Amino acid sequence: MTRTMNISKIIKFHRKKSGLTQKGLADLAGVGKTVIFNLEKGKTSVQYDTIQKVLNVLNVKINFESPLMNLIRETDEKNTNL
Amino acid sequence: MTRTMNISKIIKFHRKKSGLTQKGLADLAGVGKTVIFNLEKGKTSVQYDTIQKVLNVLNVKINFESPLMNLIRETDEKNTNL
DNA sequence: TATTTTTTACTGCTAAAGCAGTAAAATTAC
DNA sequence: GTAATTTTACTGCTTTAGCAGTAAAAAATA
């Protein structure tokens, strides 16, 4: 299921559901406990790859949505790089 | 439409479709040109809010997907904060 | 209740993100 | 073809993310 929602709430909810403490999640994700604390506090000046590490542990996928999105492969077939 | 894809390609594609240069997009997003260059180059150690600024200009939404996602509002109704 | 665990909140430190400027390479336009 | 634009790539600089450590506040547990 796909929904638009702030990261803060998503992380906290999934962490709780996983029965993890902030420190526990941080260790599993390979980040400092401060990152989890800050994210759940609502801080968004967190590096994208750091957030990815956390969401990976929690089994949360990041998707991008736009009207043009489905045109990428079809019109730009040569861009197999990147 | 929703798809899982790397930010790099998404940004470059949408920027081109918008007829913007890297500098042009950077200015509209209020970030440095280096950010656009790095993002399109594939760098992921970019701050989340910085990416948001860029994607906002390009009309790209970030969604989060997980099996638990639809349970958030229902089971955690009091969390209207955050 | 008291005790343990967890969360919040601060610290000083190191590494690096983000910036503007410049210049060369590549692309596009004429 | 040349000229203009755009992209790539590098600078030095300032700000800050992320880290571990500590401690107090809050929450959970016995």
C-alpha cells in the first residue's frame, strides 16, 4: 500500500511495531542513535542514504510519484546507465 | 503513477522535460548547482530536505510503502502531532 | 510504590554537505 | 565549420550532519 506521510511518524510506527528501541534500530541500521531520535523528532536535514538505511531495516520502500514517471523507460530507453 | 526508481534518473528526466538547466533547477529549488549535479551523478549522501526542494520544483512526490503503512492512522489515532 | 529501561537532550569532535567561483570538456545552436 | 550554452570537475570555505559519551526526564516493568 502506498501513502504520503511524514517520515517521522512512519519510522516511529514501524520501529514500535518491530519491538525495537531507538538504539536497537540505530544499531541494526548502522547509524547513530541520534539519527533515529532526530528523525522521529521531525528533523528532515538528514542525509538521504542515512534514511534509506533506517527504512531498509523497517521494510519501508521509498517511491516517487509524478505524471511523467511512466514515460521514463519508454522515451529514454538508452539511459540504462545512472 | 508510482514506481520505484533511483533519484538520479528521475531528477534528470524531469528536469529535461521541464526544459531546465542544472543551474536553472538549482535556482528554482533554492539550492546550489552542485546539488543537482551530484544528485544526477548518483550521489545519495544528500540531505533529505534538499532533495525535497528539488523534487517539489519538478512536481515529484515521495511516497513510502510497506505492508504496515495502512495501519498507522487506525491504530495510532492519537498521533496527530508529528 | 521502587527499579529498570527508554527516550530526550545536551556535549565536543570529525567528516563531509553545500555553497560560490572558476575552468575545461561536452553539448547544442547558429 | 564556429560560437554559445551546458555540463562536468575542481577549488577553498563555512556550516552542519553524524558520532559516542553522558545525564536527566519520561515511560515501562516488577
